[in-house]
Amino acid sequence: MQQRSTLVIGFAAGLVFGLGLLASGMTEPAKVRGFLDLFGRWDPSLALVMGGAVAVAALGFARARRGGPAWDGSPIVLPPSSGVDRRLVFGGVLFGAGWGLAGYCPGPALVSAAAGSAGALLFTAAMLAGMALHDRLLARRR
């Protein structure tokens, strides 16, 4: 029963997330580029969407730190914090560069790909290939 409720909660959360991305226009690369264009026609709406997301996430992390269970009753396990290192900085720079160039990050890209956007489908394919390459390189290192 717990697995079924986990799936239902996950589906509902993903649906709300996707609908929120669509409603806010975050699935449109031009909207993202407008936010990053600080010296042109800057569009601050992405900052408001991010602020709302940070607020919701802060509530979730506060609950997790108190040791409360997830909505389905399962324990919440937070990963250990390892601080800022070279890999984190490089990954952040790579993510930001890709986000600025393509206008997509993973969530909006998946929503747009599901809606049939050719650019999002290409981005998603490249993202999945990059993830697979990362995993192979990491496995080789170990």
C-alpha cells in the first residue's frame, strides 16, 4: 500500500510541478533568456518563480531536518553535506552555461519534450547522453 501511495504522491507532485512550469512560462527558452539578459529587456519573472520554489523547498527541508516522515509515511533521508568542492563548482558552471545557451534546465525540458517541442527533445537527448557519459567516466575512475 505504501508503494502505491508513494507513486500517487509522486505523480501528483510531478503534475503540479509541470503545470506550474507551463503556467509560469518557464518551458519557453525565450523567457529564460529574457531573465539572463540583464542589460537588455530583462524579465524578472523567473526570479519570482525561483523564489517561490526556494520557499516551498525550505519548508520541505525544515520538515526533513525535524525528522518527520514524508507524506507517505516513509522516512526522509537527507544526503550528507560535503561542502563546496571543485566538482560542484564545475558542475554548476556547466549547468549554468547549458541553461543560458539552450534556455532549458532538466525539469522544463522534460515538460516541453512531453509536449512535443523538437528543441526540448534534442536537449533532453543530449542531457541523457551527458548523464550516461558521466556515469561511465565515474565508474572508470573507481
